[in-house]
Amino acid sequence: MTETTPLAFYPTHRPDSKRVRRNWQRAAASMAAEEGLLRRLDQALLERLEDIRLQPQRVLELGGRTGALATALQKKWPKAEIVSLSLAGVRRRNNGWRLPWQRQPLLLEGEACRLPFARNQFDLVISSMALHWSGDLPSSLREMRRVLAPDRLLLFTVAGSATLAELFHVLALQEGKERTLLLPSLSGLGDLLTSGGYIMPVVDREQAVIPVPDLRTLWQQLRMLGSAAPTAAPENGLRGKGHLKRLEQTYRQECALPDGQLACTVEVLFGHAWKKDPGAKG
């Protein structure tokens, strides 16, 4: 039996939307995804909203997998219209009994770089660890600005360029060619927001080294994020168990922690910015 190499990012290839959709559907079907890293990052975005004075009437959530963030937003603003749009289509969560007039998020399927909405529709656009899978982050940022109402907010997280640094170092050693994640740096993301027409952009990051016991566990955690095998590069092919065994051996030689677990860097970039009111002075 053979196994596919779950990650193969190349600088000249964009994510394959069909693969991303399939992986997101798997993540949406996994209850583990609701309690894992993605859930914690959803909560981090909600905590940042506590510091922002905003009472939106319409909210667009982009790239949800489990429906948890959209449900939390509906609970926070029960009278608001919450629209959740995802490549995979977000599954309806079972939230138990509710009153007939209580709103539920509207669940749609679509792409961030081609939003099916008219201009100036939303008071808040929010996205958790999804925009870097759009294949065209600048276009996605422009689209989100288009659908934002004037003087309204964009808030999001994306994976930063330091993510999975150890894995790609080991892949380069073993395969003799460098692989690169198509992910923004901290300064690059700020530049994208400014060039995309946003005002008062703020970008910061959180970085952590997460211990994982073995390579198989790392693959499983990545799949929970919907992040396995995101490219359609022709170099992708079936790799036998021997290849993965050698990869793990090299990983342990190069990037093992003192307790014997494998080091895995995750860099999360937080961004928020506003759409300028064309009637404002200055």
C-alpha cells in the first residue's frame, strides 16, 4: 500500500481548489477539528473583537470548516445576519432547541477571490486561517474590501511564512530541492493591506513550536485544518512507506525536541484594517 505525500508546495503553483475543497470537507466532518488548533484560533479572533466597538447588522465569515465561528458570531450578535461562505460549504451544527425567530447563520459555498455579493454589503468580514488557501491573496483582499461597507472592518488570521519551517527544511535535505510555502510574511501582509486600499492596517503575529510525537500525527493535524495536499504540482505522486520512514528519520535527526518529539513551527498572522469612508475628510 502506498501513501501520498500530504504536502508539496512549490513557488510556481497555486493551491488546487478541488483538493482544498475535499480536505476542508474532511475537516468539517471531523469532530476533532472543532476542538483542535482551528477552534483555538477561532476563539483568538473572537477575543480580538472584544476590543473593537462594533455592532454589525451583516457579517461575512469566509472559509469556515466546522461552523463554530459562524455560530459564535450569531450568539454574540443575535439580531445580525451572519453569512458563512466556504469552499466546502459549512455544515449546519446541531445547536439544540431554539426559538423559531432566533436567527441561524446563512451557509453558502464559494471562493474568497470571487465573492457573490454586491458592493458595500457587510459591516464586518472575518476569516480564520483560510485566506492563504485562496490561491490569490491580493485578489481576495480586494474582493473583501469591495463587499465591505464604508468605514467597516476586516479581521482575519492567515498562516505566516515561518509555518512548517522544519518540515520544509527536512524535505529539502532529503529530496535535494527546496520547497516553499506560498505564505505572507508579517511586513508583506501589511503591504498587501495598504496596496489593497485599506486604511489603518494592523498586523501582528503569534509563533509557537508545537511538539508532535511522529510524522503521522503531524499529517493528521494538518488534515484537521483542511491543509493536506493543497497543490496540483506535477511532482506530486505516490510515495511509499519507505520514503515517509526516511523522512521521519531525517526529521528526528534535524528537528527533534529534547523529549524526543518532533518540532513543528506554526506562525499565525493577525490582520485587521478598515475600509475608508469616501465621504471622510483626510
